[in-house]
Amino acid sequence: MSSSCLTLCFPRFCDAAGESFVFSTFAGAGAGDLTLDVVAEVTPEGLLELTKDMVCIKGHAFYPAPLRFKESPNGTAQSFSATFVFAIAAAGGYPGGNCTDGMAFLVAPTTNFSDAAPAQYLGFLGGAAMNRTFAVELDTYGNAELRDIDGNHVGVDVAGLYSVESRTAGFHDDGDGGALKNLSLDSGEPIQVWVDYDGKGKQVNVTLAPMGVAKPSTPLLSNVSDLSAVLTEQAYVGFSAATGPIKTRHYVLAWSFAMDGPAPPIDLRKLPELPYDNDQKTLSKALKIALPIAASALILATCVAITLLLRRRFAFAEVREDWEVEFGPHRFSYKDLFNATQGFNNKNLLGAGGFGKVYKGVLPSFKSEVAVRRVSHDSSQGIKELSPSLDKYLHGEDNKPILEWARRIRIIKDVASVLFYLHEKWEQVVVHRDIKVNNVLLDSDMAAHLGDFGLARLYDHNTDLQTTTPRVVGTMGYIAPELARTGKASPLSDVFAFGAFLLEVACGRHPVSGDGEMLVDRVLE
């Protein structure tokens, strides 16, 4: 962006006396003196237009003569007062749209802000002159990196990137007992602003009101800041505005300023019309015709969407199986699991294997902690490469080969290492509560992976790990005797289940025989 400027001189229309001036309009001959950069211009209607319908641009306009704010370099900053009327309109010049990024009233040591960026930096933040600049920003977009409080706020900036004081845009309505009413900075409607600095009290007051409302007795925000160390002896007053990825027009309709006294009053009768005022009247007529048609089309589209949604829902409805009726539902929608794990956030990661990752989560509807396995579909080891569960090999099902002893030892060690990690090494204690051969999956290398964390519970270390459940969960033959009596699960009940698992792997026998005899009981005998 070029830093060249244009000075317009309209001496008859600017009432200037000493260090004060007033622009009740910027129209034509006699409108006063302005220093503009290559983007800003005065429109034929008499508006000071800071930005056009372009993205990522910045515009500046200043009173051309510097004003004396201090008597010496180390002197005290004098009081000053400014008032102006502005409007911010979205792309196309019509109000009511989303805008970026805002504008600001400036007191600066220079009119050259060619080194400052547009968008969230409003055309002046981050430049070399920022450290000697005072500004009141009218920000229409919230940027976290600049600590903005929201996307519709007024802020006081004193020689820095971050506002020293911010408030959501609004005004205190004296006609309603001083109640705070909201204002939308990018509504496209004219809004009047008063900026007053008390040199003795070191206080800045910023007041807003809709056009036609008298200056409220209570300012929107007040901030105590000594501008003596910030402002130079002589400084320029003016405006900066910038757009981001959305085309936005920033207008100043009128402006007055005074040193060491109140700003001269603006003659509101001379305010120029905004370019979309007449267009709005035509638009309102068109809306009266278009809205009923659009409403009918919307109702029809809604009915079609609901019909399609219901058909899709019925088509993909899940069937509850018999085991779920006895032990409770173990199915959850992807959305529920996504929310439970905070979007499968890595901070909730319990572990990972070739077939996927296991995450800690909290189901909002049950207020209970769960472990969720997310199968990986983009790795070289997907779920399709997993062999069946271990029981198929131990008991010769589906024509699977019987495992030799060396592989059985490896499988036992794999599951033991998983349990040790879950009980001792992770940041919380994970009690699996359903260790059995059916929940041990084998990959293509016959390495064992413990799965099905649907019944798992999480506890902090060094706390009472036992908890009572409304029903005993687990599988017959693996349930510890004390768990059956008390309903309290702990790492010890996992260890008992692992012992039963070890016996089944070593013996190749089911944990419960056809006549109901427990393998654990038989070994103990």
C-alpha cells in the first residue's frame, strides 16, 4: 500500500479557531482541510469514506495541521475533546451484514501508517508509530490474539497492541433511568461518539449514542491513563480503518475537535445521507413481495428435509441385541463418543495399537467415565488386518490352528504388560472389569491386544479404587469371589480375571465347563 497522501482544502466550511475545528459535512467546496491516503476519499454526498468494497485494505484521514498537545517534550498532555458520527456497512454497501474489522479515532505523531497491517490491526496497530499513539477503536470482529472481548466492542488503546479498557458497544439511555442499551457497530446506522480526555485527572471517557440521541450523562467506559508519556508535543488527529476477508465500508459523516475545551457542536441538519438510505426504501418494497414467497419455499424445503431425515434415520436405526437387554446398552452414536472424548483429543489418549487408539471419555447422559477405541482407517494396520479373538485359537473354532506354547507365553506377557500399564503407569488407574480371551484380539503378527473397554472405570492414583456398581458386570468364570459378593471392582478383581485368563490360555479349557464347573475351582482343588 502506497504511503502517499492527498490534502484537500475547503476553507469556508470548516469553522476553525485556534486548535479547534468542526466538519458538519465533508461535502464539496468549503468542506475544510483533510489529509487522505490513496484509499480514503470524500464522496460526492459529502461522506468521508475510509475504506471501499475491497478486502484486506486500510484507509486513513487526518486533519492536516499538527496540534500542540504538550508545551515541552516532558510536559503534561493537555485536555482535549472530539466528537464524530460514523457508520460501518457490510459488503455491497447495505447495513446489517457481518463486517471486518473496524475503525479507530487516533492521536498520532505522524499521518504515515504505511508499515501497519490491515484486518485485525485496524491499519495502525503494530506500526512504528504505535508506541506514541492514543486510539479509541470501534472493533467489529473479535480476535483472540489481540485479547478482544468480543466482535462488537469499543476499546481504548494506549501505545500498545492490546486495549487497556474495553466494553461491548452500547449507551446509557438517560430517558430510561440510565439503563445500558446495546449498539451494533456494523448495523450501518449512524452512531455518534464522544472522546474526552481530562489532562488534570488523567482520565479518558468514551461515550456512544445512536444518531439523534443527546450525549448520555454516563460514558460507556472510563479509563485512567496519563497520556503525557505517550503523546508527542505536536500530534495529528484523524481516523484509521481496515477490512479483513469481508468487504466493508467505513464512513465518517461529521467530526469536530478542540484542545483544552469541549468540541464544537456538529450541525446535525447538514449530515450527508448514507449511500444505502434510498436503496433501503426500494429494498423494503422488494422484501414485502419476496418474503412471503421465500417463507413458503422455506416451509416446503423444511418439510422435504424432515421427510428425508426421518427416512434416513429409520434406514440406519440400530437393533438392540439380546445381550444388551440383560446388561444394558453398549452402543453410542459417533457424536456422543466424539463429545465424550472432547473430539478424540490427544490429552485423553489412554493407549494406541496397530488397530487404533483408546481414549478416556465422559458420557454426558450417564455422567460416567468410559474408554473409547477409535479404529484407524488410514494406517497400514487397520481393523481388517486383525485376526479373530484369542478364543477362536484356544478352542479350535472356525478351523483355526491350535497355538503352540511359545505363542501362548507371548500372548500372556502381552496382556500382562497392558494390565500393568493400565493399573500402574498411566496418569489414572484403569480398571478393565471384563478381561477374558474373547476380548483379546490378535494382529497379523499374533501380538495380543486387549480390547472392549466398554465396562472400564477410571480412578485417581492413591485413592480408594473400589466402587459399588448396581449390578455385577463381567463374565462368569472370570469374576472374583469378592466382586460377586460386594459388587466392588478394583485392580485386584482385574488380576483375578487375568489369573482365570492365564489358566484358560495354558490349559485350553473354557472357564466354565458344560456342566457348570469352574476352571478356577478345579485348579484350586
